[in-house]
Amino acid sequence: RAAAMTTTAAAMTMGTRVRLVPAPDIPRAARRTAVRRATSTTIGHHAARPAPSRQSPSLSSFGSSRRRTRGVRTRGAHHPRVHASSIAASYDTPDAPAPGAHPRAHRYEHPPETYRSAPGEKFLMQFGESMRIEELPEGTRVVYPGVRKNAPSSPSAMRAMVESALDDPVGQPPLREKIRALVAAKGSRNVKILFAFDDVSLPLPPMRSPDIRRVIMEECERRCVEEGVDPRCIKFVCSIALHRFIRPDEFRHICGDYLYDKYSKLGATSNYNAVDEEHSVVIGRTELDEEVKVCKDFAEADMLIYANCNYVAMDGGYKSYATGLVHYTTLRYNHDSETLKKTRSLMDPARSSLHTSIIRIGKVMQKHTDVFHVETVLDDNRFPFYLRWVQILFRQMNWIQKAMARISCFFLRFLPNWLRLWIFWGPLVRGQFGLVQCVAGETEAVHARTLEANYEDAVVDVDGQADVLILAPTCIGPYTKDTYLNPLLVNTYALGYYYNMYVEGIPLLRQGGALIVVNPMPYKWTEPTHTAYKAIFEEAVAPLGPDRFEEEQERFATDEALNDIYRKGLGPAAVHGFYMYTWAAHGMEKVGKVFVVGAEDARGPDVLGWERHDSVVSAVRAAKAWLRGRGTKEPDATFWQCPPVGYARVSVGSEEEAAAIRAGNVCKKTGRPRGN
């Protein structure tokens, strides 16, 4: 655990703090609470590498993780075959920033910005399957993480980076050498190779073709076949655990036409069923006596080749297969409220009890089956050119972008839900992602570099916690593909994912503070995909609340009618809805009160105990009044804009206070260390 914390700390402390220039009319007192962007060191200059683990050699032995090819960051693409001509993007470094500009503006399409909102200033906010332009109260602190420069995105450039990673891995021999040794030892018809990959919950929005996982698996499969592996000894499995089975069209998109057509005819493409016993086998126990029951194909394979698509710092590493390829009874060890409450941010694995358990399980799996892990980090280019304004601050938009935003918000209000759903999840919204980095090899060594790349230019230094935090969750989330955003998932996204967008143990919202969620909260449950979610919400969450809802978990886990929905590929496993509520356990325990803006149906907010308001201004006013009634003299509000994605690193008054917050030794009523 200490080694993991060192690795993550090194990844997040890659540069100096830079104070952003506040707007001219900001009062001096407000300037003291401005947010500073954590920017990384100059290209070519690196922070110290973490100490090597027993499983991998020192990362520094592999040289720089970043390389400039015609001025482009092509981290992980340091192989000679990555030619300058294959890279289209450019990171030209100016001699000095323009007056008043962000000191590292050349690293961003839209630089990070922090300021106090002006009177009547408008903001574009996500609003479920819609968008909304809202006014913030004057003086609200606004944190905009910025949009980083686009990485190489042409198929040839991404393929070259993948080939480089496969031929020059970290902590392991090149893939060809590993396959060649297996074939020599067992024979071409006796080697069992299992390909596994993330499901459609990553990336978001779905990536345009070719999906990066397709590129990885095509190159790996080619090496396997060229080294003599019989194609009949190769299988492909989607590591979905309890998620909905991916459909044939989704399987085809992720793997590509060539691999899907070739191996589906051989009956070698499948989704892992993590509910029924016949698809799993016990391979051992962890040092804490956690039973490790895994996918039978994994247990029988000589090698697992994992194709990871890394979207946020929570994902990747052992979590890829020690979650996606394990049975429900093993998931119970870390997908429970007690574990999630101890997790000091899902986005900071070193401080996450969830990840600590997953790492223990993953090491048992890695010891049983040889794992060749390929991880990628994608850039911020989430939307096609005609929707890129979605990630821009409203004040930074040009008149065309503002007009498009206003027109979109207006017309979306009148479209039926099914049409809005098609717009957000249809072919018009596809991620244009570029490949920042690709690294392959041993899981821990690979993931250390992945975390470094994930945090680079994405960690935001914030001076002081917020008393009131404003969040606007989007419908484009990991559990809403082709489905409506229901109250259970709004709670998951707001108090689970968005609340956890912080690192180094101190949340952006102080304990006992008020959270404002901007969302229509329709009481709409997609059938049959979310049939189990609705039943759990009404039969467990509503009557028992966050302290006792898990009493009903085993009943749902063994509900055959609901699990048949999972087996038919129409929805997640019955028990998965409990994990959705559990995912927000940390936020639900720390947040004092939740206010929701724009709720169209009272049923969801009433079950969750949220207070409804029609506007952000009204909700902020009510939240501040509520906090004043509990002893906060001058409550301060913060709006965290997402997208784009960033991570808050919050500083507080003293080391004693910071340590108390990190340890959870804080009074729920006041938000201050106990005894003060």
C-alpha cells in the first residue's frame, strides 16, 4: 500500500503550482480563494520515478515516458518505428506566454480558468438528456479544468504507438518473445490465449472507429498467429462482470470486423457471466482470506492479453481483470458500503480501500495466469467538431458557439425523451479521442505510467474546500448507454463519480457541506434494462435508506427472474443496482444536504431526501441559509464544470487540519477537526 501511495503521489506532483490571474473586478478577499492549476514540468523534464515494486524493475530503466516527435507528446511511443510523419498534432512550445495568458496555455486547446462569477453571468450545464443555461449567484467560485491539446488520432499514428508498446514493454519481455516461448514449450495447438477487454462503459462517449482496443487486439492477435498459435486456441471475452452483456454490434465495434468475423465463427467470442457458477472457478485466496473466484476461461488460459481503454484514474491496473473477470461472490469483498466509505476518492487508487482489495485479488490472478497488460490513455477530444463547444466555458465561446448552445438547449426541451436519447447515444455523438499514451507489460509497472499520464495537466490545485458545491451530471455515463438516466443513477453519478473527482485525500466539498445537483430527475426506468434498478430503489433504498439497504442484497442477488434479464443480455445482473447505490456511499456519508435543481418528478428526490428548487440561484440561496443555521458564517459556493474532466487537489489551512480531513476525523456538523 505504501508503494502504491508513493506511485500515485509521484504521478500527481509533476509540476509547480501556477496562480491564475483573477478577473479585474474580483475583490482581494476573493482572490485568496482562487484555484490554481497543477501543471506538469516542462516537456523533457520529469519528476522522480516511484520506487520499483517487487513485480517490476525501476521505471526509470525504460527511459523517458514522454518523447517529442515534431513537438508531440507520444508517451509510450518511443520505438524507432514511430516516425515523425505519422504524428499529426503539434505541441509547439512558445518562448514565453502572452501577457495575461495561462503560463502553459500551449498545452491546452482551452486553458484552465478559475474566477468569481460576474453579476448575471450564464453557464452551460449538462441536464440529463439535455442541457441548460443557468445563472450563478455573483461571486461563485468557478473551476474550469481546461481541455488539453489533442493527441495523435490518425489510425496509423495510434497503431504505431501500440506496436511500439507491444515490442518494448515494461517489466516483461516483448509479446512476440512470450508467445514464441509458449509455443516452443506447449506446441501451437496446446497454447491457450485469452483476449479480454473493457465493455461499453468506456470510453465516454463511445469512440469512433477504429476503437483503440481494436487496434491493440489486432496487433496482438497478429503476433500470436505469426508465432504459430492456432487460431482455434484463441478466445475473446468481454470483462463485464455484472454489467449488461455487450451486443454483437458493440462486440464488432470494439474488436473490428476482421477479428469479430474470424472468431465469432469459431464460437470464440463471449461475455463473461459473473452470476452462474458454471462459468467460474476458485483459484485461491488472498492474504486476508478473500476467495478469488474467476472466469473459467481465464483460469484455463496460458496467457491473458488485456486491452484497456483508460478514461479516468479510477480505471485500469488490476481493476481491469480483478473486477471484470471475477464472480459476484468475489466482488462482494470490495463493492460494499463499508469499503466505499473508507475510500478517500475513487480517483486516487493509493487512498482507495476499493482498490486495495482489488490489488490483493489481482495479484492472486496474476500469479495463476500470465498477464500481458496493454493500457492506453485518451485525450480530452470527446466530441465531434460540431459539439466541441460543450466543453468550453460559456464566456469563452464565440457568437456562433453561443448561438448553437442556446438553440440546442431550446429545442432539446421539446424533443421526446426517446429522440434525445438517440441524439446523445447515436452515431452523431462519437468520441474523437486521440492516443496520449500506450504502455504494455506487467500490470503494476504499466499502471504506474498510466496514472502519471492521467494526472498530467488534469490536477487542479484549489485553495480551500467549498461549503456549497454545484454539479451538473450528464446522461453520458457508464451505466446509461442507450437508456434513460433514472434517480438511482443520478445519485450514483453525482455523489459517486463527480463528488470523487479529487486526489490526495481532501474532497472539494467540506464534510457536512451542501451539494447542489442540476438534473431533471425523471422517474423513468428503461425496461427491461433497469427493471432491477427500479425494484431496488423502491424496495430497498426507499424503505431502508443508506444504512440498511444492503439487508435486501442477497434476495436480489438470487432473484432468477431478474437475473434472466442479465443472461439474455438485456440488462445488468440483479444485484448490480446495489453497487450503484453503494458507489455513492462515500459522498452520501460526507455530504450534509443535497439540493436538486430542475427536478420534474418529486418521487426520486423524495426517496433520496433531496430538496427541490427551480434554479441554481434559488438552490444556492437555500443551501447557504441552511449552512448559516448550522454555524457557518459566510458560506462559499463553487461550481465544478464537467466536462471536461479534472481532479481537484485541495489545500486547507494547516497540516493538522489536512491530516484530520484525510483521516476522516472530522465533525459531521461543523466540518472541522473534532475537538476544535
